[in-house]
Amino acid sequence: MKGQTKEKDHLKDSESVLTDIALNAQLADYSPVKGCMVIRPYGYAIWENIKAILDKMIKDTGHENAYFPMLIPESFLQKEAEHVEGFAPECAVVTHAGGKELTEKYVLRPTSETIINHMFAKWISSYRDLPLKINQWANVVRWEMRTRLFLRTTEFLWQEGHTCHASFDEAQEETLLMLSKYKELLEEHLAVPVHTGMKTESEKFAGAHSTYSIEALMRDGKALQAGTSHNLAQNFAKAFETKFTTENNQQDFAYQTSWGVSTRLIGAVIMGHHDEIGLILPPRIAPYQVVIVPILKKNDENILVLTEAKKIIEELKALNISYKFDDRDNISQGIKFNEYEQKGVPIRLVVGPKDLENGFVEIHRRDTKSKEKDVPRAGIAERLKSLLDTIQKDLLQRALDYRKEHTQTVKNLDELEDVLNNKTGFARAMWNGDVALEALLKERFKASIRCIPDQRELDAKIIPCIFSGIVYQNNKEILIAKAY
Amino acid sequence: MKGQTKEKDHLKDSESVLTDIALNAQLADYSPVKGCMVIRPYGYAIWENIKAILDKMIKDTGHENAYFPMLIPESFLQKEAEHVEGFAPECAVVTHAGGKELTEKYVLRPTSETIINHMFAKWISSYRDLPLKINQWANVVRWEMRTRLFLRTTEFLWQEGHTCHASFDEAQEETLLMLSKYKELLEEHLAVPVHTGMKTESEKFAGAHSTYSIEALMRDGKALQAGTSHNLAQNFAKAFETKFTTENNQQDFAYQTSWGVSTRLIGAVIMGHHDEIGLILPPRIAPYQVVIVPILKKNDENILVLTEAKKIIEELKALNISYKFDDRDNISQGIKFNEYEQKGVPIRLVVGPKDLENGFVEIHRRDTKSKEKDVPRAGIAERLKSLLDTIQKDLLQRALDYRKEHTQTVKNLDELEDVLNNKTGFARAMWNGDVALEALLKERFKASIRCIPDQRELDAKIIPCIFSGIVYQNNKEILIAKAY
């Protein structure tokens, strides 16, 4: 009972943290549509930065962008048995259009495997047409019971990659390649470390042969599935007759993959990087990396300050440092400082008349909350560039340290319970693969197997299955956590 | 009767031109969803190029991107009387979601004035919050009776700008500024000349105070409304209570604008630039500006050709020339040449072993279909860069010449009929503003007033109204045409 209350408080806390940061930093706002949010300019600019980085990765690995209809004939969903079972309950349905009832209803895409396969079947006839590697940036709709800003919204923005290959192995290679790109995106750019691994049967994508995910740890101790990559094998190809003639002149169904990340990534950034003041943005995805606040007086000294600030701006531009110059004169410095701290702007640069006379400026680092006075004005852009790199690295290290502190190897259910309810974070344990035992986790601890990581990463082969207590050669190490 | 048959043939012709080019160039494909198309990678890459150019223009003029829900509560649409009348018949309606019938139905956004105003009302309270200048890149749905690839599809991609201002004049200035940006986009980048002007009352946006458009002339002699910019005045602000406190501490409703262009622009490119072979792409929006075709033999000479081609590629990259290198060895040159001509690639560069030995390469210009042999290999990238600029200019000039040839000043209905049914293109005429006379145009000629251009552009103040025959001081010159 006590545990339950604590858990509820904890949930409430982390939900209010997310909400407060998202609203105060003007990343998003509630909308009048159930479960849908409005992404405000500051939040959308983060999305644009993430999108530009990932889009380049996707294109550099040989994929091309395209666009498919958002409306999917309801009958398409039915064609793959597991798929319809998984998605039908979450679908929004268009039944009327142009003032009439439709003879065939349409669902708003919850994901596009079905409609894309319909087209693939038309476009592919020979092994020469393979591999076919397509990506789509789009909005999707999943009618969720319980929603949270960025982490789970009824409509969200994402990219979905869809590829066709001539063999299972090639599809598997693609699945893992894109998983590794997601890992790179999160660690190198979002400064959010992730575990990669396979999902269990009960957690895999509806219709996939196997699903892999990246799993991040948020600062409230909960795990977040931040992206998935699926080897679909021939499941959808068989349902949609996506066939090709092989080099040996045989007919075979295409081997496919699909993979996606969404605006949930902004949720990962919020819950992965914040403190009691608000958001802390990694420089590589910050809408502006430096905010320049001039100290304005009601006298002629402003000319010096404004002139010098403009010179600094030119120096920042030359080094590709993004900036915002806030010279509003009807708002106090203190209010400005607070606004940009809540928004997580990596560096604040204060330019004042007295400092300038002595050849100095002032720097404030958002991540460490440390202020440095008397920073030489000369060479400031280089100094900031280097500091931004440091902040980017430090944020990743901070997150890695946090994850290390919040990851325990557990040998029995008591230890597991202690991790899940008190220490929070990841528990590493062995599992014999029994689905019934996995179900226990959800019932008893409201936790789940986040993934089965690459076993070579781990060193715990001698530990018995945490549920059955048996040492068994096929035991696999798993990562368990409470999750969003 | 004869006229009617001719008109039908003409319509069929231009429709099959559009369809053939779009399908053969793999810009788009038909989808299984009524009136919706699939935008294939080659078509989507054009959209990405257009988007990048326009997005920069939008940001450079002080607008920020954001994202609003696609689902709009049906009741929102009702709040502005003209708006609901205009859009309700075209709406697709979500009535069920999550397995249940919804208590409030949602329409798929046909445009977002209503939901955005709901948010504006929340965000704006003082003149200090103004101007508020937002843009959204999104998909929209309008249930059209008759659809055509790119030019009119049930779902399409677009951007919609939405701004709030403290005065009518400022809103008007914004409306015309964005109209001028659209003109710049089309003329400087798409090489499609446009007339700008105001729409008549019967053609304006449902809910606007006034609508301005850019009107292009397609190569089949029909006009195309390629973009619109609306001064909404306070119409939506009043419906949604989007109020602000003025500098004088009074309450006023915000003065608003909205403006949009869509994937229809790709239709404008197709119908504005083609010949009997297929598409001709303006270099600035071509997915690749140069296709490099190496002449491959089944012997060691290939090494020279491939090595040299790779050097050329490095030189092109250094000058930011986009390229495609087609070294497929299982497809004949002739088939490759044909493919890239249909796709409208501005320049084909052929690299063969014999030419190379003599220090030459071969260039083919798509727009003029002219081939130049013995082009010096040395300095080829600079040569191509300059040629791409020439092609860009020539395409605009070709379109301007065509428009000039297909624009006639008409003084009576016989002359008008001759233009509309035989000469095709724009007819310039005077009009006294009588709506009943405007209706005649549609009934009798299946044509419409495309816009009332800036009167200073014109020199025909002494001509009587084409319908009434009366010279009247408020007569205005109008552009009449058959249109898509």
C-alpha cells in the first residue's frame, strides 16, 4: 500500500516535470483535440534540427524520401493478421467525406506498412528492382487512452523507413544498420545514451518477424523506448503479394524492414536533460546555442554595447554558432535570464558596458549553472565553439554516469523489486525465455523486459533465470525497467 | 457543338500530358485511395528543393515554423460563417476512434485557420505579443470531385502561414509581402512567370476579407492559380475571440493573414516546362542537375572512364552542382538517355574513352535538345555551372515569351471567345465589377476572372467594360482565362 502511494507520487512527479518543462519552455501546448498537442516554434525548431541530422543519415545510407497517402483503406489493415490485431483498436476512422457516407472506410495511418506494400507490389518485379529503400516523414495517428506531451500523443510526427531486399540476411543487416544509426543520433546529437537490443515476442511490432529497439533511461529512473527497427521478413510481402523474380528466375516474396523515430525524441531530451530550473539542451539540437543579452542603460553607453554585440554576432556566424540576440528593452535582465534558463539555451553571453571597457564579457553555462566573469572579449567565438563541444560531451557523460548509477545486476525477485521500486533504473537479469514469467513482471511490478541486448556486451552467463531460479544454457541476459 | 468537342479533346490532351509526364518521369503514381497520389522519390526530391528555398524565404521574413493538430473539432469550422459554407462540403470526417463512436466529430484539416485561432486566442493578450508570425508545413485533405496528379488531389502537402497583427494596414502589408515572395519563388526558381492580383469576391477564400493570388499560364493555354495570400482582417479573430490590449489600453481583435502554396507547384512545373519527350526541369529545383553517363565497354578502357568520371564528380561537388552518376552496366545508353530526358534532367554529360583520350566530353542540354561534342574536359565543372544558369534563365524567358504570345487585350465578347476557345491563354479586358456579369463568364465560356492585377501595370483605362460595353470610371482591368 505504501509502495503504491510512493509509486503514484513518483509518477505524478515525473509527469508534472515533463509538463512543466514543456509548457514553461514553450516547446508545446495542449490543444482542444483529445490527446493532441500543438508543437510551438521553440519545440518545432528542435524537431527540425533532429530531422535535418537524421535525414542526412538516412540519405547517406542510400534511402530516398517519398510520400504516401495518410488514408488507408480499412481492408488493407486486415490483410496481415497480427498487424490488424495490434493496430485496429488504436485507429481513427473516416466514415464520411464530401457530404456522403463512404462505401469503403479509411483509417488514418497508424503506420504505413500496408499502403506502402500495395505500392511496392506494383513497383517491384525483379531482383534488379532491389534493394528498394524508401523513407517517409509524416504524421500518424494512434488513439491512445492516456497521453503525455511528446511522449505519447494521439497524433505525432515521425519518419518511417520501409525497405525491400532479396534475402532475409540483407533485411536483417538493414534492420541492424538503421538501429545503429538511431543509436548514433541519440548519443552523438541528443546526448542520450541508449541500449540496443531485441524486443521479446510479446513486445514486438504487430506483424514483424523481430523488433529491435533503442532504450534510454530518463532522469526519473524510467526507461523510454526511443526508436524501433523491425525485420518484417516476408510477412507483409506475402499479405500484399510483393513478389520478385530472383537471379535464378524463381519467384520469391520480398524481405522487408521498417524503422521509425518520432517527436517522442523531444520527450527523451526533456526527461533526459533537465534540472530543477527546467530544460537543458544539448548544443547540437538547440534552436540557438548562445543567447546574447546586452546590458542596456538609458544613456549613450548603449551604442558601445550594441555595436560590440553586433560584431560578436558576425564572429559567431562565421563559426556557424547559432544565436539569439535579445535586445528587448521593456523586459528586465532577470526575466530574460530566467526565460533562457527554462528554455535550456546552452550558453548565455552577457555584454555590458563596463565589462566591455575592460575587454571582457560574461559567460553562463546552463548545464553546470556556472558563471564566468571577465572572459576576454577577444577570441570569444572560438571560446564559445569549444565550450559548446564541451557541454555536448559533458551532457552525454552526465547521462552515462546517471545510467551507470541506476543499473543493477539482480539475482532474485527481491533484488529486482528493490531496483524497480526504490533504486529505480535498469535491472539486468537472466531469463529463460518463458513468456509466462515475463507476464509476471507486468502484473507484479508494472515493469517490462525492455530488450534482450547483444549478449556479448554482458558478462553474466552463470546467473540463474530470475523467475525460475534455474541455470540454463539458453538463459539470456535482459534489461528490465519500468517504462513510459 | 463543334466547339464543345474541340474543348473536350483539348482537355483530354492536356490531362494526358500531365499524367504521362508524371508517371513516366516517376514523379508520382496513382494510389488505391480515391483522389490521392503517391509522391515517388523523384517527385518528392523536387518538393524538398522547393520547400528548402521557400522555407528560407519564410524564415528570413521573420516567421517561425510550428505544428498544429490535423484533426479539427467539427464545431470549430462552424464558427466563421463563410468559412464553414466554403469548406464543409469538402471535408472528410472522423466519426469513430479507439473502437468507439466519438461524441465530437473531427474533420481532417482542409486548412487550419480555425484551430490555429483557437491557440492564438490563448497566446495573445497584448500588443507586445504582436506581430505573431507562424508557418506550418503539413498535409491537408479536401474531398474533390475531380482530381488530377499534383494539380488537384484529395490529400496534398503544403505550407500555410498564419499571422496576427495590430492593424489592418500591417496585415495588408504582410499579405502583399508573402504574395511577392511567392512570385519570387516561382519566377526565380521554378522559372514560371506569374501575374499577381486580387481575386474577385466570388473567388476569394472562404472567410477572408480579400484574397490575392499568383496566376501562371501553362503550356496548354490554361491558367493555374499557383498560390494565394489572404488578408483575413478580423473575421477569424472575431469568431475565436483573438483579442489583444492595444498600446492605448483598448481591446481590439487581431488583424490576420494566411497564405499557402502546395505540391500543386510541381504540377505548375510539369505543365509549364515540357515538350513532346517529357519534363524539362529548371536547374534550381532539379533533384540532380547533371546526369553523368559513362560509356562502358567490356574491356579495360572502363578504368580510364570510371576514374575520370570520379574526378569530374569531385569537381562538380566543389561547385555545389548536384549530379547523378549512372554506371549501371546492364542497361543500354539509349535507354538511359531516354530515361533522363523524360525526367527532365537539365544536362547530360557523356564520358567516353575515345573522347577522353582527346581531352573531350559530350554535353546534352535537355531544354534545347542540343548536343555539343568535343567539349574540353578541362574546366568542365565551371562550364556546367554557367550552362545551368543559362538554362534557368532561358526557361523563364521561354515561358515569358509563351505568355506574351498567349495574352490578348480583348474589347468585346467575340474577341474574348476567340481567345478562350482558339488562341488560348489570358484575355485582358475591362470589367465594371458587376458580379452577374462575372457569372456569365463561367456559364458561357467556362472561364473565370483569374485576378484583378495591380492597375498600374496596365495601360487600358479607356476601354469599356467587356460585358456592359460601358466606359465607367471604376472599370478595372482583369485577366480572364480558362483555368485548372
